Amino acid sequence: RTLEQQTSNIKQERMSSSDNYAGRLSDYANKGICGLPEKKETRRALDSKIKKLVSLLQESRHTTVLTGAGISTAAGIPDFRGPNGIWTMEKKKQRHSEQTKRRVVTDFSKGVSVKKRRFCETASNGQVTVKKEDIKSNDFEVDNPTTRNSSSFSSFEHAKPTVTHRAITHLALQSVGKIQYCITQNVDGLHMRSGLPRDRHCFLHGCIFTEKCEDCHREYFRDYDVGGVSFQPTGRKCEDLKCQGVLRDTILDWEDELPEDDWARAQEECMKSDLVLTLGTSLRIEPAGSLPTLGKKFVIVNKQETPYDGKAEIVIRANVDQVMEEVMEGLGFEDWDVKVE
């Protein structure tokens, strides 16, 4: 094979797992607002907010973390609603197709103009509106995501836990006790790979590496994508010889109900939390998006605006890995980070 062919194959492999997961889901028109501008704090604002976050973590007797796709982008896994997210790019392709069709109609209608798309998008509940003039402020700078491209994406199988995954796992250690529970909306299994025990976290939307016995409910975490969506049989049987029940995938489709036990635990943990820390999530998928409001206080770390910014104790527009590195330093942890093989 030529070098060009090898490079092309590597790029296709990196994207295959993410596209494969998204492609399994049913068609669903209402994926929410996509492609909002990403912002980042000025250094001065970031220092002040991280100092306050460290103080909240030190004061909290029970802290729950809610994570989204933004904590895995550093591992090479694309998010969904970011400037280069899967749903964002899907919408761009749809708009391009519609614009092409309108151009053809315009050509045949002798100069009938096409209305310009407004630089404004509003949530279906009317909570968030972003206008061009709102993009910059004294505390924010607009992040430029255009330098990222598909060649930096990684397959789920080859992705490694990020600084944020590893920091959460360290803070959840019994000997540390700064985080009591973690709720993730991600299906990439990186919390498990970082060493976070299953009984200390739940994956509300399933995990592509996890299959579950339909009889005894035992879970099996694999080092490969088990395939399927919406609880389909994977073709394997429970390894308990007394059971040997059918194993099914754990991935939710759009209309599937959240796993009952994990959903109940997620609500319970948030309700008894002094602090809910949300990392890398746009909080636009319900009912998971409103979980932080069940805690006494919640903090949002996300580059894009969310529907709950106005209710948060602190909103930090910054890279989650950078925030967590500085939080760990602020909490007094040195040489804590151990790379996960």
C-alpha cells in the first residue's frame, strides 16, 4: 500500500467508531441547538472562578459529577453539538443540501431571492438566544475550533482516558473522598477505563463496550464494541454456567427509557449533593440535563452556553482538562496523575 492509502485508512478507522455509533441511532429531527460558538475565559476570570470552585469542593460533604461529550474530545472522540460535532456537521450537510435545492429553484424562477439565515438560534423552550453581538465580552474570548479536523479523531477502541477522566477517578478514591458519585451521558467507556468503579458511576445512555444479561443482569465490560442499539441480543451468552442468559447491548436509542436503576441512583445522588459539578455537557438532553438542579449548588464547565447557566453558582468557559488540572493543584494534589494504559 502507498503512504497515501495508509494515511487514508488510518483516518477512516479513527472516525469509524463514532460514526458507527451515531449511525446506529434512529432518525430523530429534534437534536437541539448545535454549533453555538465556543468561548473561553480570560486568564483573570478563570483564576477567580477556579479559586471559587476549589473552595466549593472543599466545603462540599457530598459532590456528584455529571459528564458529557466535551470531556472526551481530548481523547480524539468528537462531541455532538460543538462547532465540529457530529450533529452540527449533520445539520450543516442538510442545510447545504437545502440551499442547493433552493438555488436550483431560484435559477428557474428568474431571480427570486433566497432569504438569508439569521445569525441567531433560540432553544425550543425559548431559554437561550445567541446573537452575533453577544459573542465577545470583557470576560470571554471566542475560541477558534477551526484548527480541529477529522484527522485528530480517534476510534472508541483506541481512545485513552483524558486528564478529566483520571482526575475524577482520583477524587473518587475512598482515601480522597472529594467526589462521591459520577453520572455520565457518554457511551465511550472511558470512565471505566480510567479505573472508576462501576458502583461509583453510571452511564445513563449506555456503553458501547458493555453488554448485559437479560436474566441475571450481570454486566460484561469488553475491550471491543459489542455492537447493537436498543438492547438487541449481541449473540453471546452469560458466562455464569447456572444462568447462560442472552446478553444484550446497553445503548439507548432516542425513544428508549433510561435504565431504571441507574436513573434512580443518579437522581438520589444529585438530591443529596451539596455540589453538582457538570463537565463538558451542553445540558440539552433531558431528563439528564436538569439533574444538576436537584443539588444545593451546581457549577457548569462548558465552552458553549447551556439552558441552565442562569441558575448555576459558577459558569466556567474553558477547556475541561485545563480546569481540572488547576483544580487538582488548588486542592493540593501533586504527582497524582497516573497514565492509564
